[in-house]
Amino acid sequence: MKHGIFHAESAPDPRDKFSHGTVLFLLSACILLPMISESMLVAALPGIELEFSTQGIIGAWILPVVLLLGASLCPFLGTLGDNLGRKKVLSIGLAFYVAGVLLSGFSWNIWSLLLFRAMQGIGIAASPIAFAIVSEHFPPERVSTGIGILAGCYGAGTLLGIFFGSIVTGILGWRWTYYILIPVVILHLVLVNLKIPSSPGTPGRRSDWAGAFLLLAAIFSL
């Protein structure tokens, strides 16, 4: 009897596996959706430049503004996640990303589009926090698998975005590369807030605001 009780208590709970699978799916989408969005826009560039009569250096900023802002703020948001809690910072970043996707489809000129795409860059800067959440909340034997899946989402999202972006742009126009993502990213943000486990922050680590803005200014000036 004692042996049977011990065996029952040590057996893995199937709900635990489902929970980790759900969390990993939502964290993967934090990377997959932005990569799809960015790759779809590659096919949309000629249509954007034609509609806004944009040429030269201004048009060349349409793609890099998101990635440069994301690269500049990524270290800062990582530290902020350690201080305030990773889920909280990830959710705030995704909220900026959702707002950027929602507004980009309704841009009225090239400057508004660049502004709204900069908002998407904040969301991309927060997406690497997904790796830290996997390391924090997953069992040790699942961490390497989870991180591998997240890393693979960069390439998978790029391929999917290039494929679907050419189809969507050719049939519906460049704005629909955003319109079709709006319900998806909103649903994703809601599920992240409901399903991703929270973690207490560790106040005490100083957030280098000045350093973040100086890095941002240096990258953009170059």
C-alpha cells in the first residue's frame, strides 16, 4: 500500500505537461508573430513607397526602424524584466507591439508609418524575455527543448512571412499584411496575460535608462 501511494504521488501529472505546452506555444508566438509581420512587409515595400511617394533615405527606414529599436532596447528591457517581473515587462512590450500593428495599417503618411513601426520595435525588444521565462518556470529536462523551439521560431517566422506576404500583398495590398494580424496579436496578448506564469521581480538591480537611450542614439546615428 505504501509503495502504491508513493508511486501515485511521484507519477507526472498530465495537466502539467499540457500547461507547459500551452506556455511554450504562447512564448513561441512572441517570436513567431513579429518575424512573420516583418517578413511580410518585405513584399509590401514597393506598394508603400508608391502610395506615399517615398524615395531615398526615408523609404529605406521602413524596415530597419523596428529591428534597430528592438536591438537597442533589448538589454534594457531584459534588466527591467528582472526588476519588475518578466511577465509584466513582456506584456507591456506586447501591448506596444499590438498597438503598432493596429495603427500601422491605418497610416496616413510615411512619418506615421515609421512612428507606428517604432512601437512594434518595443515589442520585438521584449520578445527575448520568452527565453528567460522558459528557463525560470520549466523543469530542467525541458528547458533545452523549449529554448531550441523558441530559437527555431526566428527562421520559421521569416519563411512563413515571405511566403504569405507575397500572396497577401499581391491580392489585397500592403495594408492587409497588418489587417490580418490584428485579431491574432490581440488574442495572443490576452492569452499571454491569462496563461503565462508570473514571477516576482528582484528589485535592486539598477535600470540604466541613460545607457539605453545612448545606445539607441548611437545605433540610429550610425
